[in-house]
Amino acid sequence: MLSLIEKVSLVREILREKTLERAVQNYFDLPLPQEDLDYLVGGTHHLHFDTGDFLFKEKDKADGLYLINQGSVTISRGGVVLALVTSGNYVGETELISGDPRTTQAQAATTTEIAFIGSVPIAEVLSRNLALRKHLDERYLQQVLEDESETLYGNSPDDISASHDLSFLLEQAIGEATDVLLIDYSLCIRCNRCEEACSETHGGVSRLKREAGITYANIHVPIACRHCEDPLCMKDCPPDAIHRSVNGEVFIDDTCISCGNCVTNCPYGAVELASIDPENHRPSLMRFMADLLTGHESALPSEYKAATKKAVKCDLCDNFTDGPACVRACPTGAAFRVKAKTVVS
């Protein structure tokens, strides 16, 4: 489907329009007359932001509503990250309703596509739908009360620490992940059971590298598939061997031809070409020797010949009802998986 969207502009435009209609309805949270919905969708501007680009800054004039079609956006104030807003949601509403200058800034956490609706058409629609206007005013008032409560009681040391942790995760592009493995190094005893369990579950080839990756304070981000919202590994797969299941995990099927495009395109090093032995009959030493002797395999017994190399990556252990083996095998509970939409909670 991603390949089709990439190659056929008509499909891309139809999906974009339907997605936008749903996003607009989601914003108003009440039924909108079809003519007003068409009016707003028809006047939408599609904007592209690279990682780090600002949608708007503090003290900017409230110019409109930013609906996130793809990617994610951080909201911050005074250099402190307050929230991560993912695709399907919107930013910029608060000052749009009040008419005040921006009190926060919005910045693309990853490559982000925005549907922008200007303040003028929104004001016109609200002037024709007083119930909608009242509903948005009430929602704005509730947000103001929550902000005042936070200001009154201030930020605890835990809140400040959490903010720094969130900033670190966003720097690692966690904003585009739908499911990412993290390790709490204050609990981790470096037993490496997470990696061993992954190897045992996947025919002797681990899909994660525990020691590799980036660490900040007690948070470690090992090298493992993040099941990206917009997977780059999918976009140039000749046999279309990479898919996303209904539960969200991205996996590679048996039609892989070992071209290596996914390995090259993954920016996180989470895909590799590995010798796959489905029956896993060979002892690890013989597997190693067989790989070394590739090209001279006739000297080896047939059962020890080098296995075919295929692209492999984390599949979230989708065949196991108990969840990913790496998390289940951790004796201290240090390994856990999170989704970008919940990483700020």
C-alpha cells in the first residue's frame, strides 16, 4: 500500500482528502455540516516540515490550525518540552480560540506533513455554527484552568527530570516509532537475557543489539526495530516482502530476495542480512564455520551448509500471545516497550 501511495498520485490525493475530513471532524468533536466540512477541506494548505523545523514559535500570531497527517510535533515553552503530539491530532488550537499570541512553540520531532487551515475560514464556519463555537470555548476554558493549576503548583523535580528524559527520547527520533524497546539501566544487570531470548525465539539470530545504542541517565535505547509510523524499509522492497499487521508490527515475509534495500534504508540499523536456518539444527560453531566457508560448501556435510541469507528485524514476536521475548525474559523488569503516543505519560 505504501508503494502504491508513493507511485500513484490519485490514490495519494484520495487518501489525503479522507484523512483530512476525519481530522477536521476530530478537531471540532461535534458533527459539522457537509458544506462547511467541504469548505474547510477545500481551503487546506499542505505543508512539509523536516526534523527540527518550527511550525510556530512563542509570541507568534495565531494564524491557524495545524493538523498532523504524518510525523509528530513537540510542544515546548521556555525551552522545556511539554508534550509530544502524534499523527491524527492537531496543534495550535488554544491561541486560535483566544486570539492571543502563541504561548508555546511547536517543532517537528521527525519529518512531518501538516494540513494547515487558516484562522479566517475557521472563524467563518464558527460564526455559522454557534453550538460549535460554544463547545470550543468551553474546551479552551478547561485548558486554561489546567494550565493555571500547573503554574500555581509549579514543577516538581520529577517533572523536570521527566522533561529532560522526553527531550532525549525525541532527539533519538522516538516520535516516529509506534513501538520501541527501552531499557532502564538502573534496573538492568547486564545479563543479556533479552538478546539471548530473542535469538532463541528467532532460530539463533537475535533481532536486537542490547549493548549498542544510545544511553541518557538511566534510559538506554538499544538497536532494535521501532516499527516506524512511516517505515523507510518498506518503500523500496522489490518483492513487497515487508508488511504491517493489523496490530501495527512491521515484519518481513518469506518472499525476501536479500537485495539489502531495507538494510540500507533503515536509519536506525535495525535490519540486517543474516543466515537463516529455520530448523536450527546446526550447532553454533558449525554455523559459524559454514558461513566462513561460503563458496566452499561442498567440503561440508549437506546439513551443515551455509543457510540462505535473508533480511531480518524485530517482529514483536507476533506469533506469541505473551508478547515480545526480550521483555518476558528480563529478570528485573528493566526491558520494556513503549509507543510514541504514551511516551510522555
